[in-house]
Amino acid sequence: MSHDDRLFLVTGATGKTGGGALKLLLEGGHRVRAMVHGEDDRSHALAKAGAEVVVADLHDLDGMTTALQGVTGAYFCHPILPGLVESTVIFAQAATEAGVRSVVNMSQISARREAGSNAARQHWLCERLLDRTDLLTTHIRPTFFAEWLKLWWEKRDGEGYLRLPFGEGRHAPIASADQSHVIAALLLQPEPHNRAAYSLHGPVEMNHHDIAKAIATELGHPVHYEPISVEEFSASGLEKGADAHLVQHLSNVAIDYRNGVFSGTNDVVEKIAGRPPLSVADFVRENRADFATSGPRFVPAP
């Protein structure tokens, strides 16, 4: 049990990566401030677990200034929605004024100057901005989350389908739980990782035919990967009411994926978090109930 007096701010505290990192820090006896958008059952649960809860908006300078007072290290995570650059500027200014020592910044593996995705290019710009501050800064760049398999999963007539625009591209799906362990470890010991940008991968690089086979083996019924066009994927997202910024991002990273931007694997999770990352089979086993029905974003067959 830790007895140091450091205070950590976790943005996106009700999300997968933020919520997981917060839980790990609390279990280690650390002081944690959970930033939420409003009070509800989720924020009440965080308070009950021992977190200090603050209601603030990433786009509000005064709110962020209050949220960052007394904070030693922060996890900064913005959803794939408009406003990333503005919110990063606000965070950087408020954190500097508050004397925050370090930040773990959630970026993405496709972040680069020449990215076709507006969100990915903005992440690259925001990395450069944070690198110019006095904060000890670490960027994490995950490949596609394993959780995305649940979002675009379709259960039809007792069989599973992944209808996605990824062709024969490959990646090693990374579970949010593994990212949470990395985030918590980086917050606790930021010094060796200052100005580092870590790509985060699961243990095995696979294409979506391989992923479908792994899911099928775990669930005990057929699972199919059906490659579709980027145009069909984008149209489906817009029809389901997805934000245009998100659809533009996903359409362009689908092309990146086909071109190998999301591929590869490494030992970063094990080295930093001290545990091997979950495989696709491990993830499905732990989330079996989510594969019993279709996910919210699946692309229906014509």
C-alpha cells in the first residue's frame, strides 16, 4: 500500500482506459481525482470507490484549472470528436499554471503529419504541443482496441460476422485493460519515459480472418470476416448517426490499416506494466456475454 501524497487526475474517468487506470491507482493506495462531465451513477460509484470526483469539461479553461489544482500527474484522453486541439491547449496551459509535473497523453498509432484522418493529424499536432511544455510527457499510441470487435460484431442466425473495410491488413488487438496498466505505471514513474511515444499492441499480429477464427474457437460457433468497401462502412456509420468527424477518421484509418500503419507487435505492455497483454482468445473469454448479441455499430449485410 502506497503512502505518498501524490494526486493523480484521470480524465475520461468513466471510460475504459481511464476507469481502469483509476481503479489500479486506488488499489495501490494512491490519491486519485476523477474528472467527469456530470454526476450520475457512474460518478457516484467512483466516489464510493475512493476517488475525489470533479465535474469539468475539457474545453473549459476555468473548469480545467480547478480540476488540475494540486495534481502531480494527469492522464489526458479526448474522445474522437471535434475539439482535440483546443482542449489540449487548454489542458497544457492549465496544467502549467497549476504546476502539474507529468502527463500521459492518449494518442493513436496513426498520428502523423501526413495522416489523411483529421483526428490523427490533430493528435500528431497535440503531441508536438505537449512536447514543448515543461511537463514530463509520454504519448501512448494504441493500435485498434480489442473492444472494437464488440462494437462491429454481428450475431446472425447463430453465427458471428465481422463486416469491416480492412482488407487483408494486420494488427495485434490491444485490450483497454492492458492500456490501463500501462497508463497507471507511467503516471507512477514518469521520469524514464519523458518524451517517449509508445505504440501499444497485443501479443499476436493477425488479419481479420485470423481474428474470426480465434473468436470462433472460443465461442464454439462459426465466425466470418467479410471484407467490405470503405464507402459501405462510412455510409453505414452516417446512417447510424455517427459524428461526421469520427466517420472521416475511421474511413481514413481503414486505408491506413490496409497499408500496414496498424501492424506490428512489441513488448511495451509487458515491460512497462509488468504483465503480458491479453490475446484475442483471452479477451473474448473475459467478455463472452458481449458476443451473444450484435454490437451497436455492426454493418448489416445488404
